Amino acid sequence: AFCFLTFFGNYFFFPFISTMASPISNHRKKIVYLVRHAEAIHNIKEREAVEEAIARGVSNKGEQEKCRKAVLKDEKLKDARLSLDGTEQVRVAGINLNILHKAGFSKYPAPSIVLVSPLRRALMTATELFYEAVPRPRFVALETLREKRTGYAADERSSVDLLQQEFPHVDFSDLSVHGEDIPKGEDNDAVRARACAFLEGPLTNMEEEAVALVTHKGWLRELRGTLKGFFDEGLLRVDFDVHKWDQTLYKNAEIRVATCGWEGDQLTSIVSRSVDNALGSVVHEACKPIIEKIAKQTSRDS
């Protein structure tokens, strides 16, 4: 795992992983629920800043981007919470996800572990989505899943002590071990190195068959960039229900279901679906025997 060892060697050992596949079997499959956090308060401020710039006649995209970034420096937005609309987004997103778990349990089981960014907006999203699940999954916060550490207040996390008080069901031991190893002002390449390191290390070696990752738009973008690199090298087969899958960004509270396959320690295939389309496939498979029976009966009658 070149990328993992070279770029993020200090994340090779994760204390939360108690069930590692050893030795790694030749062929393994894992269901991974990829989730972007719901709308947070700083997302509203970003949108308003761009709208105000446009209203002032600022048409240059670069200048609009400067206006957007400027609001993120406000210390009041440090580790921002979900907005009211964001909480509602999670509730709505969770409805079909719960139906999917019940209707397609054998194909899409509920996650037994939820790995989440330690930023409050991701922790709140993960809690809203999975806390009431039966059985309740383990919740583990990982520093490596956080958003690009821009240095802006909105992308700085709270202290471990404060987060433990607010989210007592979450295991924060990784943060206690690593602290804030990620430097401020990292670029997209550094985030991609983090995503690649996680993919080739902990995710590959986990024994759990169903895992949820609750993280951020930038992290998910760089994960897809990593996958595109594997695809271009002929190492990975992909099947996405999204046009230009490597360029499309996650929306707030978007959940995608990925069926991932490994040969040894090499990720070799991904089938990625929206929750709605995954649910549709379950319904189709359930109805298939009935449709075939009707077709046979119709054929005999004709």
C-alpha cells in the first residue's frame, strides 16, 4: 500500500479496529455507506455571501469564491452545528435508508460500525442517522476523515473533552492518540493522500461487512479522485449510477451505497448506488419471481 505508507504512515495503526481480517482471504465484499454531513450553519453563511456578492454585481467566480471563504473566518462558526434544515435533511435521508435495511437486509445490511469525522456537523449527522438503529452500531471518530484543514474557523474541531460530553456514544480514542496531526492549510493533494491511506489501510483490513463513513464533500471528492486513478490504471472496475461519477460532488446529507470487492488486499470493484436506486433494485429482485410467473402463465394462455 504505497500511498498509505508514504503519505500517512502515522495512521497505520488504528486502536479502534478490534476485528482485522487475518489472513486476508482472496475475495471479499463489503458494503460501505458513504455519507456527506447535512447542511451546517456555515453552509448557509457561505451561500448568503455568494448571493450578496452577485447582488452587488460581482460576476467573477474567483471574486465570489473569495467572498465565500471570508465568512468562514468568523470564530462564531468554529465547528459549526447543523442548521434546522440540516437536521430535517438527515431525518428525510434516514427514512429510505431504514426501509432499505429492512427490505434488503441480506444485500444491504445496516452498518455495524460508523466511522465519522470529528467535526460536529458530521457527528450530528451520524448520530441522527444511526443512533436509533437496532442493534446500535459502534461509533468511532477518526481524525483522518475530517474536512480539509483550511485553517478557517468552520473547519476547526472542538476539544476532545467537549466532544465527549456532547457525544458520549462516540469513541474518540483515535483523537486522543493522534491529536491534531493534520497541519493547517493542507491542500487537496494532502486530503487525497489521507483518503487513499484510509482506503488502502483500515478500510481494506476491517473485518466488518457493513461500514458507514460520515464525512465531508472535500474528503469524498478526493476519495473519488483516488478511485479514478485506480480505474485509469486498469486496477478497478466501477459501476456508478451517476453521470461523470468522478466529478460529481456530494450534496448535503447525500447517502450512497457502495458494494466494494477486494482480491487479496487490492480493491478491484465498486458498484455505487443512491439509496433510492438501491432500494429499487431490492424491490425489483423481490418482484422478479412474480413477474416471471405471470409471464409464463401469459405465454401458456396465448
